[in-house]
Amino acid sequence: MDVTTAERAKLQLYSYWRSSCAHRVRIALNLKGLEYEYKAVDLLKNEHMSLDFEKLNPIKYVPALVDGDTVIGDSFAILLYLEEKYPEHPLLPKDLKKKALNLQVASIVGSSIQPFQNTKILNYIEEKFGSNEKLPWVQFYINDGFEALEKLLKGVAGKYATGDEAQLADVFLAPQILSASWFQVDLSRFPTLALLNEAYDQSSAFQAALPLQQPDAPSSS
Ligand SMILES: N[C@@H](CCC(=O)N[C@@H](CS)C(=O)NCC(=O)O)C(=O)O
């Protein structure tokens, strides 16, 4: 379905600058050339726990997307929605094998890496086992996931993860590789991922989605 410019103006993204899940959606919106209103949700002030935010996403996580009368919580659901409604710059290739690979990469990041580095779980680890256990915990899950991703993408990746266009896999990988650096993960162990990261650094759609470029990032407040 083609969508008019007036309808596009309705997009609102509830985001937190440092959230890797919101970062995914920002990249996709930029790749698709969709304008959106940035609605900052301060996780440090627990704004995601408010009753107002709960109406947007009952599980109380960012991101959430509002498109007219459609409200979607969860980055995966948002990305698949955007993909169907706004087909420009497709994130999923027609080739079934490549499509499955994109979904597999997205799922590894979204289900087998990122949930283990979430604030909620890190607070729990700290409370139960002490603050020293947090970093090795996160590093274990990132390294474990990155080993799988490296095996999957080695020899398959082009400029981007599954070819020469940025697709869903890249939308998930770029924020995860960035947050791995926050947790001092050594990317040189993963040469394919390191090369992809260089491509992300050179893309304006990826650059504009970076945490420090967001209106709620500390340097811009
Ligand atoms: N599966 C969800 C996960 C969302 C999620 O974990 N969001 C994080 C930021 S990346 C969050 O809101 N964390 C708040 C908390 O842990 O309390 C998605 O992909 O949107």
C-alpha cells in the first residue's frame, strides 16, 4: 500500500537515546526515509513505568511506535509493521534463503543477546550476586551470540550483513555491536562483524540513528 506524506507525519517514536531496541527502529525509519516525531522516555527516571506509557506498551519497555490510531510496542513488531506499510528500502529480501537469514540474525540479537543485557535483568543480577557479576554475565551472552553470528555471516556478508544493501539483520546488528563496546567486548574476535561495523559507521542512515545524535542524549540537553 502506498502512503501519502500527510499520513507519514503521524509517526511518533517513543525512544530512549541509549536503548538498542529503539536504536533499531531509528535506523529502519532513516533507511526508509520516514520522518517521525521523537518522544523521549527517560528510563533512568522510570518514565517507562508510568501509567501513560503502559497504555502504549503494556510490558513497559521502549520502543513504542504510534502511527495514527495504530500503537505498537516491541521493536520486532514495529519493524515488521513498517516493512509492510512502507515498502521503500525493503528490509527483507524476496529471496527466501536471505530472508530467513535476516530473520535468524534479528532473532539471535533480539532473543539470545539483548534481553540478557537489559537494565531490568542487570539490576536483578546485581541484587542477587553483586555488582561484579554484571559485566561477565553480559559479556558471556554477547560473546556467545557474536560467535554464532560470525559463523552465520562469514563468507555470506557483502558490504552489509546479507548483501550490498542494509537490511533487517543490519538494523539489529549495528546497535548490538555498539552496545558490545559499552560492555568492553573485544570485536577483533569477530572480523566479519567488525567489517560490518565499519560500513555502518559510513552510512548516514545509521549515523543519524546513533544514541549520541538523539535529542535526549546528555550532550544535547
Ligand atoms: N523485545 C523488546 C525488548 C525491549 C527492551 O528490552 N527495551 C529496553 C531498552 S533496549 C527497556 O525498555 N528496558 C527498560 C528496563 O529494563 O527496565 C523489543 O525488541 O522492543
